[in-house]
Amino acid sequence: MNDHIALAEALFPDVSQTLGDLTARYPGRTLVGDARVTRFAPSPTGFMHLGSLLTSLISERVAHLSGGVFYLRIEDTDKKREVEGTIDIIVNSLRTYHIPIDEGEVEQGKEVGAYGPYKQSERLDMYRACVKHLVETGRAYPCFCTTEELSALSAQQEEQKIRPGYRGKWATCRTKSVEEALALVHAGTPYVLRLRSEGNFDHKIPVLDLIKGQLSLSENDLDVVLLKSDNYPTYHLAHVVDDHFMGTTDVIRGDEWLSSTPLHMELWNAFGWSAARYGHMAPIQKIDEGSRRKLSKRKDPEANLAYYEEKGYPPEAVIEYLLNLANSSFEDWRKEHVTDSVATFPFSLKKLNNSGALFDEVKLESVSKEVIARMSTDETYERIVAWLTRHDSAFYTIITSDPVYTKKILSIEKDTTKRKDIRYWSDVRGETTYFFDVCFVTDETLVDMVRQLVAGDDAKKILDLFVETYNPIDDRELWFAKVKQIASALGYAEGVKEYKKDPTSYKGHVGTISQVLRIAMTGKTNTPDLHDIMSVLGSERVHARIAEMRALL
């Protein structure tokens, strides 16, 4: 038995499985053509970030557009940062935003797929077996440095203004003999397991990034920790081991990991495995005080997916917005494929923005309006009701008291101009409450609004003439013709163009008359088509509201 094997046996006396055993347990995937295997591998640290949703969406598209596999892996090895309930949030988010997974955690405690467990905390035996192999081959060693010693080492490097890190002559445990290491292990001295790097930082290696293209990066020379003293792996080790045995072909991740890529390539090589391909994405950014910065989970509520649920953005709208951030060609594609599923969009990694997409909620609202406008009245109603059950029980009671009436409200301009006044479901209350008698109040505020439009007794005369001529069976053209007659009778131009040609000859124009009627019946100055609104309100409500306003005037 050579020295390295003896050291490995002393460090891992309870580990009997080998890399060969693991290979037999997880045979390579059978893929057709250029099918890709990708994954979404979040840590359960509290909530789902918008950037994480974008990463999962892109990873899913890469896999499924190639006829491959997309799986969910939970990277829960940092137990200090783990927040209970986050796995449910992650799984539910993927389901809510229609990102289908083929393998992994599909609900709390339930997995599908032949390459599990899909939680890293349940794969500890694998990581230990893999590190044991590296010790046996001389590519890993125990480090007994204390926290104080490591701090002193960092301080010396900082003082000497040299590149920091546990490496070369600074890696004091690297040069310990096997005998010294064994003695410390048998004495019960705490230790971690480190990579014995063979890299030279002054040497460059070519890296073909799936997103950034051909790069030249310095070799890794850091003896990084692979296995912590609690037997939990670091990200560096765990993701390489899991990506190999789960058959991952392509890894899409944030560009904060780009500098670690040479280290990860060295780990793949240390095991003798063919490396997965990496693609590094720039983070979603926002403008803050005139400069760009990363969308922050601490500073920006819109970083948290819960923000979009609370406002009531349809999940499809968020996905379409993210696809537009990822590929600017999506917007033109959507215009040409109005009813097509986004799953048919020819997404391309090559079109990703290398400098980072800029978050723009105004653009998101515009996308959301379009998505809602495409929904049928029945679907719109169902979505609103579902959201209200979670967020606004009072308005839920009102809006569901007469579903037929509510659907008439929602159908206004649905098939004509495709009304786009609703950005998200929380808008619905503000845009529709005036239809419901329990919410609508004619008060002095509305009177003031009317008096700002017309002078003297004109408001009373407008309402009186309207009541005289109003007939609920009038179509839009006849109704508007009567409004024009009211305008003419009271000295207002029948058309806007006519008024603009000679404004001194008129008190206003027909739009002024319409606004007085709009305020009386809705309490608003900006609504969908007034004739349609009156048709939904019905003759009884129209007469009642006109009478209430007339009484206050």
C-alpha cells in the first residue's frame, strides 16, 4: 500500500465505494444527436431571485430545444444559510412560471429521475468517495491550519501586496509528509481536504464559453477546500461531481463564477472526466442614481419573484419579458406569432447580452398589458378571481357576487381595440370598482371635477339634455350623434377639429360633454369606451348616477 492510499484509508476508513462503483450506479446518458443536458441548481437560501428564474428559463430552453433533458438539483450543502421552506418556493416558482423539469424535486419530498438523489445533502457519500480518490492519487491532502493561522497568512499577503490565496509556498500543509499528516489525523486534529493544484497562474488556458465565446484565462494555482471539516463539500467539488454523474453537458451560470472556471476545469481533469461546457451570464442590472448596478435581493423588491405575485403579473408576462431581455429578437417574433407558445421561439445563447440586461418595469408592464389583452374574457375572470383569493378577499366577494356582470365588464373592448388598461391583477380593483354600486360614490370630489370642465349651469344642462335623449338601445353612432347635438345646443363644437380651427367661437367641444357624462357615471376621466360602459351598467344605474350628480350640482 503506497503512502497516499494509506493516508486516504486513514481519512476515510468508512468509505468503501470507488469511482468505478459510482460510474456503475450512474451510467452515462443515451442522448440523440446534439441533445443537451442542463440543470437549474439553486441554493435554498430564502427566496427565488428574478435572475435565477432567467437562468432556469435559459437552461430549460437550451435543453428542450435540442431534445435533451432539464433537471432541478438543490444545492443545500451550506446549512448555515439554508432557510426552511425555500425548496417549496423554488419548485412552486418553476411550476408557476411554466418551466418544465424532467428530473429532480417536483414537490417537497418527491423526486423523479434515475440520477438522484437530487439534493446535495443526500449525496455526501459520493463526495467523500470522490475526495478519497483524489487523496489516493495525490491530488488532495488534509489541511490542519486554524482560522487564526489562515487569517495571519492573508494579512501577510496583503501587507506584501501579493495575490491572495492558499497556494504555493503559502500552502503550508501542502508540504507535510504523509507521516506528519497521519500523526495529526490520529491525534484528532481538525482538518479540511484541499485540492493539490498543479496549475501555474502565469500560464493561460483557452476556454470556449457558451455565451462569451473564446476566452484566455489564467490557470488555477489555488489549493481550494474541497471537503469541509463537517464532511460537507464546497461548491467547487460538489457541482463537478454532480454534473459528471448526472450527465450534465451544459452549465449556464452567473458570470461571478467565470474566474473560478480554470479551477473547475482542473477538477474535471483531476478526476479524468470530460468537462461540461460552461456559459456565463451577466446579471440583470438596473439604473440607480445614474449608474448601472446588479439587481440586488437586499435593495430591490423587484429582485424577488414574490414581488410579481403580489402585484399580480401573469407568469406568462414575466417569462415573455425575460425572453425579451435574453434575446432582443423575441419582441419581433411575438408580433409575427401572436398566438404561438413561447416554447416555439428559436432561442439562441449567441444572442444573449454580454454586458447584462437592464431591468425596465415600464417595459414589463407593457408586455403584461399585451399578454392580458390576448386572454379571453373567461380566462381573465378566472385569473383575477384566483389572484383575489390570495390577496384581496373583500374585492373577491364583490367581483364574484355576479360573475355574468363581472365578465361583461371585462369584455368591454376585448374584441375590438384589445383594451390595455390592466397591467397586472392588482390594477383590476382601481379600473373596475366604479361598476359596482357598493363601491361607487357620487360626492363633492366628482362635482369639483365637473366644475373644472364647464362653467355656470352648463353641467346641469348637459345632464338634463342627456336624460331627455338617452335611450339604452341606441347603438354607439346614434348615441354619439345625440351627444353632439347636446354640444351644439349649448355652444360647444361638435368636433375637436372644428373647435381647434376657431376656439374663440365655442365654449369647448364634444369631448367636454363626454367627460362630464363620464365623470358622472364612473368618477374617472379616463376609461374604456363610454357607450360600452353604459351598456354594461344598464339603464337603471345610468339614470341613478346622473340623478345623483344632478342633485349635488
